Amino acid sequence: MRCWRGSGPTLRNCIFASNASPLFGGAVCCVLDASPLIVGCTFVRNRAGAGGAIACWTDSRPEIRDCLFLENSAASGGAVECADEASLELVGCTFRENQARRGGAVMVRERARARLAACTLCENLAEENGGGVGCETGGAALLERTLIAFGRGGGAIHCGEGGTATLAVCNLFGNEGGDWRGAIAPQYIQRHNLRADPRFCDRPAGDLRLHPDSPCAPGTPLHRGGGLIGAWPVGCEP
């Protein structure tokens, strides 16, 4: 699906499965001031050169809420790529087992801006860098109350070639290539950020809800930033 030239469709409760593009956005490509609203959709096993599920380019402004991205793949941005001065909002989304060479779940580059709020990124893979999120060539990511855990390769977040990432009330834990490392290392002790086991209910079974004593749950001793961290609430017994 292509959204372009100022279009702004609303997509609700859709499933995009096993789509492919040799270039950008295996399922959805947003360009030229497009501003779609995508809510409650599932993107599974889509693939592309960049942005396995969704690519946002050329001043586009998509808003993506409460969506699931599972097993998507690309060379850059396994699930989502935001580039060329685009602006992206991701709220309450889950990214699991997506993979790319760079930016296993999300890649932000070429002066684009992306905000991830209350998202869960788990078991995503980057062959080179940025197992969860990659930022480069002037791309900037803002992460708020977001959880990045158990990524494979590349570290939780990688900032290279002028890319930046700002984190507040985030938990980075158990990522193979490192959690609070590189350019984001100083933020570990700032703005109520954490490095603690999120205590999922049943990660092997795909249940990413939280135990009541999870440090991502509001009111637990380690979590002093207020509000839930990640996309999933408490959902099982201790």
C-alpha cells in the first residue's frame, strides 16, 4: 500500500502478512507529506529493502498506535524505517523477532524524527548494529516509557554518523550487544531510566505481559518514573 502526496487514510484492525517490496515498505510506504493513522494493525513476515513492514520518507508524518510487528525483515529497519526528513509517532506498539542488518526493529536516518512511547521491543535482531533502534545520518529518536529487551546482536540502540537518541523512563535489558552503551551510556542514570529484568509472564510463549513485581510496572521499588514502561500491563500472578 502506498500513501503519498498529502493523503491521510485511517487503517484500523488490519492484518498485513507476507507482503514484499524490493525497495521501501514491504506492506506500507508513506511519502510526500502523507499522514496515515494506523491503529491496532498486525504486520507479520513482511520484507523489503528498507522498512520491512513500513517505510516513511520525504516529509511524511504517519501515526502508528497499538500495532504488532512480528518477524518482519529488511536490510535497514526490520519493521519500520523513517528517513528523508519524515516524522514518525509509534505509541503502544510491540516489535518482536524482526531483523535487519541495521536497526533490527526501527531505523531512523537522513534527518528524520521518530518518537516511540510506551512500546515493547523484544528479541529483535541486527546483524551489524542497533538490535532495537538504529539512528544515523542526522536521524533522531525520542523514546519514552519504552522497553527494549533480549535483542540479538547490535546492542539495544546504536547511534552513528550524526544520529541521536534521547531516552526517558526506559528499560534496556538483556540485549546481546549491550544495553546502555555507546552514545546513550550517560543516560542510564538520568530521567528514571532502568536496566532490570522486565519479568515477562511467559516470553517463550510470546506472552509479554508483566509480573506484578516487574520493574516496568507502576509503583514497584525500582520504577520511580511513574506510569507503565512498555506496551503490556501486568497480567499474571507472582
